[in-house]
Amino acid sequence: MNPTKMVGTKNQRRLTAVVYYLLTGILIASLLAFIFYISITVFSNIKEQSLVPITLSLQFDREVEAITQNNNIIQATATNAETSIVVSEAPPWFYFFAQIYFLGLFGIGFYITAQLWIIFKSLRKQLKESITFKIQYVKYIRKIGYALIGYAAWDTLFYIYAKYFLIEKLSFAGETAVIEFNLDSLTSVLWGLVVLVLATVFEFGSKLQEDQDLTI
């Protein structure tokens, strides 16, 4: 019986190392940013300011004008847009709501990055030492898929709460806009489903390879 070995080329090992160090840097920078954010929020005198932007998808009806490089004028109607707002004045409970929303998205994003870091850390070792393939990768990949769907669910909950229980209308530049569903949430769900399908395919391929190794 010959277990499946992973023998990586020099370029594969180099690329894996680059991704691993990049993910390591992202995780360290995220932790430092989180510590700084908590320190500013909790220990400073800033009590009535949201330090993170809130992203909203808006639906409105506004005439816009675009000028081309040849000075031609294009008349159009803008019906929706995605905007980020930084709160300068609001009730205390709104600041709490904004922090919870941000920390939820931050936590899910950090979790996904951590799972990728674990995969590439182990993969880097495998390609370097040519050890046996680990089916545990499927578990980490599946966790990423569920986290992407969780990201979309968290964003959708924010949309439902903001639209039906929090903000009645939003006005800017003399125009009134309403909050609409963020289609990026559907994109996250689709990506999550794709990742889950890939995890199932990898799991099937790994078990098939194990069965072939046992028959040799």
C-alpha cells in the first residue's frame, strides 16, 4: 500500500509560501487594527462617533449628467447606488448597533482568512516535505463555504432590521432614498455554495484515491 504523496515543484512551493506569508500579514494587521479599534472605542473620550462606515444600498430617482472626454453630454437617470456613511450624530443605541454590525462582518472575514491560513500553512509543509495528502483540507474548505453563507445572512439581517425597524427614509442633497436589498449578499451565498460543492468534489476525489491506494 502506497499512500498518496504530494511532491511540489519549486514554483508551487514558492507560490504557496507567498500566499502563506500574505495571509499571515493580513491576520496580524487585522488583529492590530481590531486592538486599536477596541482601544479607541472603549478607552478614549470618543463616545458619540461611529469609527466605521456603514454600507447601504439605496434606491432613488435622480437625474444625472455625464460628460465624455470629447465634451459630449449624456443625460441619464440614476435609480440605485451603494454608499458608505460615517455617522457623526445619532442616539447612543445606534452606535451600539453599528458596532455590532461591523464586528460581525469583521469576525466572519477574519475567520475565513484564518481557515485559508491553516490550509496554506499545512500545504506549504506538505509540498516541502512530500508528506501524505490530508483529507482535513475538505473540513477547512467546507468551513469557508459556510462562513460565506453566514456573511450573507448577517448582512441580510442588517438590511431587514435597518429597512423595516430602524430607518424610515434617508435624505441627501434634497432627495429622498429608500434602502434596498444588497445583491452582494446573493453573490456571497453563490460563492459559499460553490465552495461547498468544491469541498464535496475534493472529498470524493480523496476517498477515491485512498481506495485506489488500498487496491495496489
